[in-house]
Amino acid sequence: MANNQSEREEAELRARLNTLSHKIEAQRGKPAAGGDSEPESAASARGWGRAMNLGFRVVTELVAGIVVGGGIGYLLDKWLGTKPFLLILFGLLGTAGGFWNIIRATSMPMSGPPPR
């Protein structure tokens, strides 16, 4: 009797699973609620993600250049005793290096992997 009941429950679960599978397959064939098809919205999301990635990279390159250049200048000023001179010089060099990295990052094609 227990075996018969478990077989019946298993058959009911399989029927529910089949029903849900058919519903899922039917929904996959329909366009998204906004009217856009899924491949277009996925491509749009990928483009948005790449743009965000590039934006964060640009900001990071600039800030890192300024901080590293200023830090090197500060340490050299402290070591050599030339208080503001090297801080300003290396701060400007770090800024120029940051802008150079931004130019390099934005002039690479966004499709495909970066060249090696």
C-alpha cells in the first residue's frame, strides 16, 4: 500500500513537472513584457555594461595617476627637503600619465579582446 501511494505521488509530481516545463517553454517563445525581444535587450545590457566598465576605468586611471605621482613627489620632497617643488612636479606628471592612459584606453576598439 505504501509503495502504491509513493508511485501515485511520483506520477503526480511528474505531471506537474511536465506542465511547468510546457509553460516555461511557451514563455520563452514570447517577447519580453516591454515589447523588446530578449536578444536586443541582452545586447543593450552588454553595451551598457561595457560603457560602465570604460567609465570606471577612465576615472580609476586618472585618480591613480594623480595619487601615485603626488605620493612619489611628496616622499621625494620629504626626503630631499624641497617641500612643494617635487610634489607639484610629480603631481603634474601623474596627471599627464593618467590622461595618457585614458587616451590609450578609449582609443582601443571595444569589440573583441585587447591586442597583446
